[in-house]
Amino acid sequence: MSTWISEPGARRALACAALLIALPGCLGPVADSPQRPVTEIVLGAGAVRVSAPRGYCIDDGSLRSLAGGGGFALLAPCAQLTGTPGLTAAPALMTVSVMRQAGDAAPPDAEGLAAAIAPAPVGAQGQEAGLAYVQVMQGGEAVLPGGDPRHWRGARLVGGHLASLSLYAPEGSALAGREGRLLLADLAAGLSGRAAEAPAEADTDAEAEAETGAETTAAKTQRRGFFARLFPVSD
């Protein structure tokens, strides 16, 4: 069994991703106006390109640089983040965190990922196109208010980094089941090692925002308001 998940860097990446979306106020205050649509950024000091699945955007207020050359981003439906109508996408909250890995690091595997999540029970698990994934059967509601306990976790190596992925959906959503695995695979497929050529302007802007995220986030999104915009609860 691979021991990739036991490495300190991998544990820090998973812990930082969890803290950034779980701590009250960590996403800052709600913006007065919707953000611009961002569908592609770079993380890991420019080493990993993240392209959002169709219909989803990256919350530019969530971008973080992590110690050791890592990075973090949060994704949600574009219509909710930008406040403008567009391509319909099922409500979901996704995260991507990357942490630099040694060149000879073994690829992640589903067995190791499930072991790292223990004692939480897991459902479906497997590996596909370099992505190791597991369906976690409890705890999703603790991260996403009104969320389904079932959620998805995944990991893959890309651009010399370990990318850790997660996907949370409202209670009863098809994305808590098989559809979530397919969306997680789309998210993983959108990760690539960044080419050496000059970055696009949007990438440069996003990378700069990631480096100053701790300062700018306080003026952008508040956790409670952010989730309320994404998943409004009817009376």
C-alpha cells in the first residue's frame, strides 16, 4: 500500500483545506457586488493550472498560498458566485489544495486515501486516470450547512505536487452519489502541470490574489453569507 498520505506535507495540505472552509469567518465578509467569473488559475507558485469544470467558477476570495509552495482554491456554480445568469450547474462546493511533493513520490491510491480518512466509513472507492477517490459516508454536513453527510475526496499527482480534492453537495443531491464521482473526475481532469510559457493575464491576476489572499479575503466573503448564497434554504 502506498504511504503517500502519511507524508507530513500531504497531511498539512488536507488539514489546511479543511480549516479554510470550516472555521467561522475564514472566507471574510460578503462582497457588495458579485465577483468576476474566474474559471482558470494557477496554484503552487505557478506549477499547477486549475481549470474549473463546465458551469463552475473559482471563488477568487478563497485563494491561498500555503507553506512549502502549496495553494488552495474553492469552486462553486458560476451563477451563484457571479450573480449573473448563465450555464446551469448543480449546487456543489469543491476544493483543490496542492502541496509540493518529492520527484519520486508514489502516486496516491484509493486504499491509502481510505486509510487516511479512517475511522470514517467509506462507500465507493477506486482509481481512474491518475485520480484516487473515495466516497466518505459521514461528515459532509459539518462542512457544508444543509449538506449531505456523504461527500467525495480525491487525490492525484500533478506538476510535482499532490493535489487533494473534495466535493460537497446539498442533502439528497445526486452529487452526493455517483454523479459526484463524475464531477470530481472532471475537476481532476482540469488539473495540469503549467507550461513554461508566459501566463495569461487572468492567471497573473489570480496568482497575485492568491499571494495576498490573507489580506484581501477579509473584504470579500463571509462563510455564512457565502453558503447562504450558494444553498438558500426555503421555509
